[in-house]
Amino acid sequence: MLLKNLVQPAVAPALALALGLSGHALLAVVVCAAPPTAQNVFGYAVRLGQGITLGRDAGLATTLVSAPVLFTVVALLDRGRPRRAYLGDDTSALPGVPRDRKDVR
């Protein structure tokens, strides 16, 4: 549990930065490294008849720990980013979208 929930999200930014990622790409890599153990581990344990208690406990524990880890990761990596307001149907403020809606089909 310690490796999955704490070490993996701590190592992910170092690897992402080494690959030259920043901004939202860096955040995406770290968030993808932080989710809990997949529940299919428990499913496999039940199907195979071995490690049922371990699979159940690992799924539950990593789920409980992953929520604060995910919130912390987002809070640390998403600081200072400008927030975009909901634009509704007005897409004229978006880059690459023509201001004259007659061009859009």
C-alpha cells in the first residue's frame, strides 16, 4: 500500500519532469499514478480462491488512502493556474474558434 499510494505518485513527477513534461501534462501523469489498487485484484483472488482477504484489504486500504493523496497532488501541482469560466455557448473566446459563427457548419 505504501508503494502504490505514496512512492508511485512521488516518483511520477520526477520521471515526468525528466521527460520534459510540465503543466497539465505533468499533473495528468501524477494523477494517473495515484489511483487505488484496481478492484479486479479482489475479483481475481475470489475467482482463484487465494488471497481473498489480502485482495479485499488492499483494495479498501488503497481506496481510503488514495483520496487524500489525489487531493494533495492536485493542490500542489495545480497552484497558480488561471481558472477558466464556463463559456456556455459562447466559444468566441476560445483559441482556434472563428469569431464569426457563419463559418461554422
